[in-house]
Amino acid sequence: MSSGLEISVNELKPVFTKEQIATRVHEMAAEIDAVYGDEPLVAVCVLKGAVVFFSDLTRSLHNKNLEMDFVRLSSYGRQSSSSKHVIFNKDVEIDLCDKHVLIVEDIVDSGHSMRFLLGQFAARRVRSLRLATLVDKGERREMDIPLDFVGFTLKKGFIVGYGLDYAERYRALPGIYEIIPE
């Protein structure tokens, strides 16, 4: 796809409904609660795409010692595929040393961004480091990435909605949709 491709809402194919997402997010929260209990935990949202998922997930957690922070990485720009060059636009503000850290990501595809972030956080001597992703899309996986909590697995397709975007569009859609090119 070229970055200038215009796509209308009529060209979006439903993949996961808002009800399916809500159910799976609650299930993931229960899985995360089972691992951490009330251990101090820092949940780190990878902006911008994971913000909707992160909000729903953290509100579903029962951990009384939960802290939240945010990072921003970029590797896509306004393109539909990763450039493999990761830029760290915003770092966390919380000291992660000796803390349990849960990275919350919208989608893991090539793995370059998550490999970069996992390396950055591991170097800070965290107590544990795990990754929760809403969508595991192995079609373009180039890096072996440990995925600890996975919402959905998707084999192929370019998806938008529920925080996922195409050139900053479609983030606010309540479900997840595949873009069908003209």
C-alpha cells in the first residue's frame, strides 16, 4: 500500500467485534492477575496504538499496587510496514529497577519495536519483564519475541480500529477491521 491510499469506511472488513474484544480483555486481565496478584507492577503502554487496549486492560486488573506509565516508539510513520528503524520518542518516567514490568502493546508483527523496548527495559535491571499484546500477527515476524499474554492471533491482513491506525485514521472504531485495498 502506498501512504497516499484513501480508504473509506465501506472498505473495512470486520475481524473482531467490540464484544469479542471486551471479553478477551477481561480474560487477559484475569491471566495477568493470576501471575502478579498484588505484587507491585508497572504497566507500560506503548503509545499511541495501545492506549485504548491499555485503558480497558488496566481497569480490568485487580492489582492494588499497579502503577502506569507510557512510552512512545515509532517505526511506521505514515506507511503500512515497519521501517525496522525504531525511534524512542518518549521514555517512562517511573524508575523500573527491581520492579515487575508489563509492556502493553497493540500489535506485534515484525517484532523490531518490541525487541528494542525489551532490550531497553532489561538493561534497567527490572525484576521481571513480560509483554501483553492485543494482536499477535506473525505474518511479518522477523524477530523472536516472547509473548506472555495474547489477545488474538491474526495470520494476515492490515488491521485498524480499537487504537490501531492507518496514517492516524480509524483509531476510534470500536472493533477491529481489516483494510481491503481497492
